[in-house]
Amino acid sequence: MAKSKKIAGMGELAYVLGVILCALGVCFSAKSGFGVSMVVAPAYVLHCKLEPLLPFFSFGVAEYVLQGGLILLLCPFVGRFKKKFLLSFGTAVFYGVVLDFWRMLFGTEVPNELWSRVFFCGLGGCITAFAIALLLRTYLPQQGYELVVKELSDRYGWAMGRVKWIYDMTSLVVAILLMLVLFGEFSFSMIGAGTLLLTLVNTPLITGFGKLLDHFFVFTPKFPRFHQGFEKHFN
């Protein structure tokens, strides 16, 4: 039997879908009330504290404000400010706006029923992993979180997996410290069972979804001239 032909030219679509679905997954994880992933936990803690005081400080705003700060902190470690850093911040803003849209659409209230909370937690984790698998296959800029890991790995020759692990653990510690300082107590709705579950299953899910995507699609640029210009001016 002849092999089915893969669909090519998915590079740009993977970026758009990846950002939109990543925001949806984070929205569902937060809605479960079981905690969010350690990567977004610091922004979520800040949002939960500051939104009652500053109504405009939504989860999405907290995300791109924090990522903007991370990108600025990255500059001294890599020795300069690169133009693609601005694009990564643009991706963070795009993601933040979409995240706020999803939260407006689905609401921010945690369901009373346990099955609903479990459903949102599981669905959010799966969607986020699928979205990250898409984003890993596009040449367009990822968010500040991934940018920091990649730039530090490239600059110092460190193993990316190790840098990612250290970054994730640092994010978790920062989120816990922020929670204790700002709220004076630990809240399982910010960092809880869902956070632990996402930590355990995220990498295997991303790997599995990646293999599935590669079976059906080829993530080459749909617009080669745009891709060439992007590589020339931002890499």
C-alpha cells in the first residue's frame, strides 16, 4: 500500500494555531482550580494579587509583562539585545490577548463539580502539550519563556534539556515565594495537583503529539520569501 502524502507548508500555520491553542490550554488549566503549570505560575500569582487592585492587570497582561521583563533580563547574559527579542515579545502579547479572550469566553469561575474540574485540568494539559508540539515546528518566534531557554543554551553551550529543567524549577520556586509574600499563605488553586500532573506528563505528551504531527504534516514554510527575509534579518 502506498504511503499517504504528507501535507506540506505548515510552518506559519503551526505558529498561529500553536499560540491560540496554548492560550486555550492555559485557560482551561486555570479554570480547573487545580493549579497551572510552573512556567506560567509566577504570572498567574501576580495576576491573582494585582487584578483586584488594577482591573486591567488580567492574566494575559501579567503574562506578557513578565515575559517582557524576562527578555530584558536575558540581554546582559547574552551580551546584547537582538531584534528577534522584540518578535518574541510580540508573540507574548499575541498569546496574552488570546488568553484573555478565552477566559472571557469560558469564564474564570472554577466549577463546583469535581468531574468538571478534572475534565478542564486534563483537557488543558493535552491542548497545551499539542500547542507546544506545534510551536516547536515553526521557524517563527516563540514566547519569552522558550526564548530564554534557547538563548542561554546557545550562548553557553549548555544542554537545553538541563536549562529547561532548571528554568522550570526556578519558575516554581519564584511562584511559591510570590504566593507566600503576596498572600501570606499557600494556595492549591494556583499551584496544586494540576501543576504536579502537568509536570509529569507534559514532556511525554509533547513528544507523542510531535510524532503524530510529523506523520501527517511537513512543517516547511508556506511563504518561502517571507521565510528567507525573516532568517536574513532576525537570525
